[in-house]
Amino acid sequence: MAIRKFLLLVTICILLSPLPNCLGEELLDKVTITKIEFFQKGKLVEVVNDDAPVRIRTYLKAEEMMTEFRDKFLLIFYLNDLPVRTFPISDIKYTPFIDYLWEKPTSGLHSVGASLGTPTGVGERVYYNIFIEEVKPVLKINSLEIDTTRRIEVGDKVKFFLFVSNDSEKVILPGDFIVRLQLKAKEEEEEEEETTAAAAEEEIIEEEEKEKEKERIIFLDFREIPRISPKAHNVSLGPIEWVVEDGNWLVYPQILPRVTGRGKVLEVVKDEQVFLDLRIGESRPDLFVELFLYPSSPYMGEEVEILASLENKGDLPCEKYHLFLYIDGRRKGSIMEGPAILPGKFQNLQFAWRAERGTHYLKVSASYEFDQREFLTKAELSLTINTGINLVPVILSWKPTNSQSGDIMTILTRIENIGVNPITPWHEGSGVGYKAILSIDGIKKQVKFDEEIEPGEKSDFEFTWEAEEGEHLLEFSSFYVVAKDMEPLLWSDEESVKVLPPPKLIIVRDNWTPSPPTEGDIVVVSLVVKNDGQGVARLWDEKEMVGYKAVFSIGSEEKEVSKRIPPGKEVTFSFRWKMDEGGEYPVRVLFVHPSGKGIVKPYRGTLTVLSSEPIDELEKETLKLLEKGGKKKASVYKALGKSLEELLHPPRSQFEKLAKKTSKIAFATLKSIFEERQTLPFSDKSLQDKDLAEMSKNLKEVMEDIDRTDWKSVSQRGEKLEYEYGNLRNYLARSFFFEGGIVPLLGKETASYRQMGANNLAIEGGRIRPYPDAKNELLKVLKAEEKLGMGIYQDFQKEESVFTFLRREAEREKGARIQLGLLKSIISMLRNEALRARNLQKEFYAR
């Protein structure tokens, strides 16, 4: 027997395959295979046979790892060093083991192993060398029966039936054995009539008398033998017919297995001596047994009544008999004596048994005595006991129903217990109970379990999943382990779901009116948002968990709005806000999904709200100087802008004249700037000398260059330059004359000084100021002048701008050089205006 046991060679061999990069090594270091177990016929086994499928279970263990690594693993099973199956692993936390079913194991020595892999490599391989023993089919003789119960007379034709079972998982073929019946009879020979008186012949006579009894043997062969399937019970061989001969016959079945070089191809067993005792013309009791169960289809754990009904079909009463109950070949109960059973009558007796899960063979045998001989009759029954556990997992619904990639889907499921036994929740220590498992495309995502579920009751489970674009298969399964060494029970439900592409929202532009605002103003904010994705940006629906909303906040107060945006389209979001107090407020715009995560990069900034309180009114003379200087500068800048526009698009004959005109106006503008700085009491003295002297010097050099130029040699520019000059003229026109240009801004600045003077007069006369926001309006204008002047100066300094072509032309053409020189001086003046505006703001805030 020791040789026949399996050798489980627990030799763990490590085969390292090189990994292409450090990421694969890092992942594989975090996950290990701890052990491999084998399950056969529903139980954990250490000895594996070749007569049933083998479930190979690999246990995994993982350290804590980042979420983005959890979908990176594969488990690879090997059989004799060849990969046979690959399993994706979603999350080790929810995948403590992986099973592979080897459906047809073959006898001999095999290598069974597993290894973990990533998309970049394969890790350690753990394998076991196992020897699988060949299991021969087992043919069991159950009973030998005859087709009649009446008294048998010589010359009757009777039929014999032999009932057998295949107690193995392998098929038995007709050519694997020969079956026949052996009939034995003993009879007395007639005595010889002649006798002798001689004493010498007495011994011979005694020996002849011992030989009077002679044994007769008859063999009856079964011609047609059927194919016997695995686990087939009570298969009938026969019938075989025989014409009854005189004598007392004992009938024995004989099964002879086929023999090969490896021995017999099957084993023949029988629980007890199987034979028939035929007494020709004899009257005797003849018992028959029938089996009944209550309940007829019991579940695991139920109390079962096994009823044995005995009928006497003989001619005489049956006085002494014994009953025995066998389950799977083991005696479970007995009734040693029962009341006598008259011919043609019945006697019912019963046994008690607690049903156990699996397929069982029940047998009740009845032995009885007559004429100092023992007879045996029996009845058998094959019975499959279910667990009584029957679960129905159902995917009820999910929302949102039309999901987009990135949506957090809520999947509602239910387990209904339609069995007769309760199911207990999963217990990690004992390894038994039920789990509710959600898998997406065959990969486990979440595992849950709740309280005990009684028969007829239901339990609901809610799972969440971040949807990914494409077609997916949702699978909800209920997994139940009755006992640790038994195979788990599994039920599942599947649904297909299509996830649509997501939107992609982009803020393309924004507008704030007024900018900057003053306390008490109503700020109107317009945001233009474009959907640059493939999916529709849907309206916000918190109940259905779909769509988005724009959350706009200034300070701590928020406003929300949602609009439908088809792919490729733009919509405008408008918000109105009353600013009650001055100061700086943080501004934030979020586009939020019901899941709570943003779907666009947040828009952030700061809003400055000016105070409406007086900023220490200026005296009357200062205001008059500022108003007068502003009017003069507005006039000269207006003339300068028009002259500059003509200079950039002159007739060839007028170039010299326009150049001299522009330079004179530029000098006049510079003079007005100088005069303003001399008269203002709070001007920054550090700006008076260096920058004005530099501008004056540049203008003089340009005028000298104009006087030295031979204007007849100035070439006519081409069509391409016309386009470039056109762009430059448009740029300067916006900077001088359009809304936000220097000329309108100086006009607004002058108006603000006039209003401030009116306020002073009103205060002197004890009246309310007619223009309470005059100074705040002035600050807005000064801020805009600063932004304009510095912006033009920065554009002029850039390598690529509307001025680039003119620099290039100035290197080869005299007219362009003069134009560039004048522009340089004028842009320096605008920069000085920006610095003046900045200093004025400081002066006003400082007061």
C-alpha cells in the first residue's frame, strides 16, 4: 500500500525570468504565491488519482500597494513546464486564491506550477512534482435474481439477472471482462441390486458407496455485455435463460477480468456471498424488500426515515429474519428480529438517518432461515443529497443608465435564498460562508457579505465602479463554501453595459464688467466654455449621478449652473455678483461631476474691488494743472497718432514731409510730458532726467537722419510689406484711438479731474458730492493706462511681434529705419505714461 500512495514532493523550485524594467520587478516584489493545494471529488486531498478532475488552487499574498498597480497582474498555470491557462487579477485584496481545473489527469509523474506575471515580465515560479496513481475501475456485484417466485418444477424455463455497479469514475467497456453463471447440483446414484457375501469385497463396496454422490456443474455464459458508465448503479446483465433440471442447485455469478501486461484491467468486489439456492419442487418462505424514503428528496442535514417493506412471496411463513442498513457500504443500523410474516403478507420496518451532502448508495439486506439454511434478499437505492442551499444572484439595475467614462456607477444587486437552509456570511478564519462578488470583464472588482440569509429571504448589495469607455460585461456571483475541505458552490448573473465617451470642457475666454469693480457695483462675469470631447456634457442630475455643474465662487459665496453642451459646441455661463465691500476676493470656477471629482482644470484668480470712500481730495490748483495737462496731452497724442498712421502708409513723394511732421509732433508730446512733471508737486524726481533726456536724444538723431537722407533713393515696398504695414497700422490705431486706447483714456482721466474739482466745490459749499466715485473711476483709468503703456512696450521688445518686420527692413532700407526710430521714441513716451499712471495710483492710495 505504501508504494501505491502518492508522492507529493514538496520541492519548491525558483525559476527567475529577467524583467525588462524596474516597474515589473517592483510589482512582483509586492505579491507572492504562498502555497498550492489540490481538490478532487469536492474535497481537499493530498493523494491525487487519475479517475476525476483535479482543481489546483494557488494562494496569493500581497503587500499594500498603490491603486494604479492593482490591474497589472496575471497568474500563469503550468503543467509539465508548459503554460496552460492565464488569469487576470484585478486586486489581490479581493483575490486570495485562483483555481485551475485539470479535467483529465493522467497517471504518472507530473510537474504542476504557477507564477505571477506583469505586462513586462514573469516572476518566480512555484511548482510541485506530483505522482498521480492509476485507479482501476471497480465492478461490484450487487445481486443475482430470478424472474419468478413461484415453486420451480423440472422443465420450467427461468431467467437469471445479474445486477452490478461501477463504483469508479472510469468507464467499463464490454471487452474488459467475461461474465457467466456456475450452477452446481449434488444427487444420489441408484444402489446396485447385486450384492456379494465375500468379506474381501466389503471394503470395495464401502468405497463405492462414498462415490455414490457425484457433483454436477453447468456454466451459462452472458452473451451481450453493455458499456457501464462511471458511477452507474444496478446495471442489469442478462437475462440468461435456463431449462430447469432435476436436483438442488446453487447458482453463483463469476466475473473474469481481462488480463494485460499490467495485470487485470479492473477489480471485482462484492459485499457478501451472492448466490441462489434453488430447491426444485420445494415449499419455503421467500422474502422481497422495497425501500421508501421520507422525505423522498431530502436536503443536507434533514432527518430521513428509511422505510423497508418486506413481502413474503413464498408458500410458508417467515419466522426468523434480520434487517441491516448500509450506507455507502458501511453498516448504519440493524433490526435483529421482527414478527413473523405470513405468505402473501407485508411487514414495514424503518431506520433513521441524518442526510449528508453528496451521492450515496442505500442498501437494506434481509437475511432469513429455513430448514437450517440461510437466505438473503436486499434492496438498493441511489440518492443524491443536495446542500439545500440554492441562491439566485440578480443584477437589479445600475445608475446612471447611460454612463459615460469617468462616471461612478452604482450597481444594485440582490441575493435570494430559495433553498431550505440558511447561509452564513463569510468567515475568514474558518474559510466558510458566502461572498457577493462583482466582476467586470472577468476581473473581480469588489467583494461583500452581509448578515445571515434565511430561506425565502433576500439581501441587497450595492457596488460602485468608475466606468470606462467601451462595452463591458457585468457579472454578479454568489460564492458559498459549505466546509473548508469542500469545493465552493457558485451562482452568477450577467449583464452587458455600454459606457459612452466623456466630455472635455475648456474655458476659452472670460469677460468681467466692470473691471475693476467698485464696492456697490454689480459685477457681470461671462465664461465661454467649449466641449472639446466626444461625449455630451449633460445637465446636472444628482439623483441619477450624471452630468456636471459649474460652481462659481467669489470669496465664500457660491453660485451653480448647468447647461447641456454637445461635442464641439460652446456655451456662455453668466454670473451676477453685487460687491458690497472693497478688498481682494479669491475667485474660483469648478466644473464638478456628481461623483465629486472635477472634470476640468479649476479656474482660479483674485478680484480686486475698489473702495468707494474718498481718497483725501486734492487741492483745487493741483486738479486744474492735472486737467489742463490731460487735455493738452490728449490733443497732442491724437495728432501724433494720425501723423504716425500716415507715415506708415505714405505716397513716395510725401515721405520726407510726413517724417518731419511726425517728429515735430513727437517733440511737442515730449514737451507736454516734461511740463507736467515740472509742475506736479508729487512727481517722482528720479524719472525726470534720464528717461526724458534719452527720448530727446533719440528724436534729435531721427531728425538728423531725415535731413541727411536722399529721398530719391528710397525704394517702393512690395505687396507682402503692405500686409505687414497694415497689421502694424491696425495695432497702433487700437492703441491710440479705440476703446482702451491712450487718447480715450486721457479724456476719461481729464473728466475725472474735473469731477473731483466739482466735488471740492460742493464740499466747500456744504453740499453732497455730485460725483462720489470720481476718484475710484480715476484709479480704474490710471490702471488701464498703466496696462496699455507697459503692454505696448513689452510687445516692442519681443523677438516676434507686429514690429519684427520693420526691424528687418530697417537694416536694409532708410525709410524703414526712420519709421522704426520714431516708433521707438513714441513707444518710450507711452511707457512713461504707464509709469506716471502707476505713480499717481501710489500717490492717491498713500493719501
